[in-house]
Amino acid sequence: MARERRLVFGEVAEQYDRSRPSYPDALVDELVALAGLGPGRRVLEVGAGTGKATAMFALRGVPLLALEPSAAMAAVARRKLESYPEVELVESDFERWDPRGAEFSLIYAAQSWHWVTPELGYLRARAALTPGGLLAVFWNRPRWGRVALRDELAAVYAIQAPDLDTDSPMHPAGALAPERQDSWEREIAQSPSFVDAQIRNYDWTCEYSAGEYARLLETHSDTRMLSQKRRARLLAAVAGEIERRGGSLQMSYVTRLCLARAV
């Protein structure tokens, strides 16, 4: 059976939850304020994954409906969120979900908006938002230009996976800085349902051991789509290179928050 790339994360759902980074607290606090969240103001999450962002909103008492198409990922999220009665988790993708007339003050997608069918995403988001409601999508992206081992890791990729797409954010040979990868302003300008496109950045760093970084890479879709043998070779080579260069990797990240208001 052919594997659907947007669902391969479910193959390693527990590892995804342990290895993937979370998001800056300041970003979540800012969204709560910008969306004017409070009693009676519900939030919709598109692509909850294992509930990393979901839990951050739940901790702030935000009533939330979270959609997640992968059964394995949803199972992890459901276990993590069982103590938050104000969170409802629905196993569905955004395109096929039936809102049944529900409206939300905020719709957000953490690390998932690029999996939504483009011609449907903005239409469906506007239909589910109150007038003036906020659409927020955000991603964690490496700033490879600030990573000391970038060239060494790029050389490993060139040998072990020369056909892997360098446009993937986790590929060390990627040519574009995060701020040049976005088409957000253009997309919003082309959508009559949204205005006031904005992008905000949150910079932070994370240190990984060789094994931790290999386990992180194993949860990304481009790595997962490799055959098991090629994936194992690449991850072993990446971990080996980090070990030879001191045993740890200091990764520089930016969390890119893209915003727009419903007309």
C-alpha cells in the first residue's frame, strides 16, 4: 500500500512526541491576546499531531477543538490531553471535517498548514472563523546559516541521500533562509477572505546529542519516505559525524508565526 507522506508521522507517533520540539510560550501568549480569547471564545486547531501546541493552549484554559487525521498521532494526543475537559479531539483532516455551523475566534495550525490542500484551506478557515477572527499558522525552522556543523552535515547528506530534496527545512544544504521561504503575504493578498497579513519571529536554540538529533530526523517526512535501509544509513552517518565533531549539535531555530484576519 502506498504511504501518504502527510500521514507517515503516525509510524513513529511516540518518538515524534518525545523528539519534536515544542513552541515558544511567548507565541502562545501573544495569540491568546491577539485573538481576544476568553469565556465563550473557542479555538480550532488544524493538525494537532501528538498535541504539543494543543497542551500549551489547554494549560491556559482555552476551550479548543483539535483535528488530527492520523489515528496513531491522535491516540498519543488523546492520552496527553485527557485531563483537560475543555479540549475535544476529532480524528479528521481539515478538508473533510464538518463544522456544523460552529464559529471560532482563532484557527491555528502548528507545523501542519502546508499539508492542507491550498485551494480549500483559506476558504474553509474563513467559513469557520467569526468576522475579524484570527488565522495563525506557525512552524519551527532551523537557521542553518547559524549552525556550526552545517557544512559537515551537508556533506553527509550528499553521500548518503544525494536525491533528498534540499528544500526540506531539515536539510542542511537548503539554500533559503527561513524568512525567504514564506509566501504568506502573497497568499493572503490573493485571498479576498483575509487581510492584514503579518509574520512574527521567535528565535531560540536547542542542543542535541548525536542520538537525539538522529531520532529527531527520523520523525520528519522526508527522512521517513526513504527506504528503511537508506534511512538507517543516513541517520547513522549523521550521528557519527556529530560524534566526531564533539558529540553535540547546537541547533538555531526560528519559530515563524504567520497571521491574518478574517474579513
